[in-house]
Amino acid sequence: EFVNHNMTEFIRSEGIDHQLCAPYFHQGNGKAEIYVQLVKNLVAAFMHYGNLSPGWWSEAILHVADVLNMFPSHKFPDLSRCDHLWKYRPSTAYLRCFGALGYGWQDKSVYGSSSFRAMYIGMGPQYRYYKLYDLEAKRIRITPAFVSSEKHFLRSPALLAALLEKWTQEAGSDPA
């Protein structure tokens, strides 16, 4: 899967011992199979905890990859994968529960509303921002601020509709 000239040169330059296995047969590679199973289990746990529909699996996979890259591995107990590959240590300050509901911040003029209702779906570029799904505009936004109690999750479409209706009625009390 990872065999091409650019990847081979990168691996050599980083001093990584790259061992090949039969193509399209990751079951024969125990480490790869364990990692694939770990990612599947974490995605299932995040999706279950947030009670999200299967349509969010791709965002959950990206979030799992970000989380796994932030923490040390067995091979490098003092370094995260980010430390090792990109030479910087990501902050866990932007890490939240996948699927948590809250308010994101958008840059608007002084006279407009600067917050929007959102669901946390991951970290933004270089782990320095929040990746949020704007519940009203129905689009993904990258923002520098997100406030959530991490106690509210999408438990059902009916609950989401009720929350949106409640928030619409409280439109005048949005945090600025």
C-alpha cells in the first residue's frame, strides 16, 4: 500500500525500517491488522458515545488518527508521532469529546452574532483549531474557539430537532 518512490525516499531519509508484506493482505501483517482493529474499535466507540449516524464515520476516523498521533507509541515512548514526523508536540487543549454539542465562534463584525451552535467533530490544522459542524448552516467550520459542557450529545433526530427549536427560541441569548 505504501510503496512508491517518494515514500521510499522519505522512509530512508527518516531512518525507518520499512518491511513489506503481500499486497492486499493486511491480515498477514499482525501489526497492521492490530492497528486497523484499534482504529475500527475507537471509531465505533466515538460514534456510539456521541450517538451519531454512520454518515459521520469519515470524520470519526480522522479524529481517531489525530488522537493516536498526539500520544507516544511503544517504539518511541517519549515522542508522539507528531513529534517524530513533524518535529512539534501538539497541544491537547483542543481535544474534546467527538460529537459534543456547544457553541463555536465565527469572526463577524461587532454588530453581528459571533457564535453559532455546533457539534465537535475534530481538531483543525496543526491541532490549533476546532473542527465543528454548524448545526444551523449545515456545514463544517474551522474555528479558534468552542464552548461545550460535553454533557450534551445527539441522542436522536428528535432530540436534535428539539434542541434546535429551543435554541431558536433563545436566539436573543446567544453568547457573544
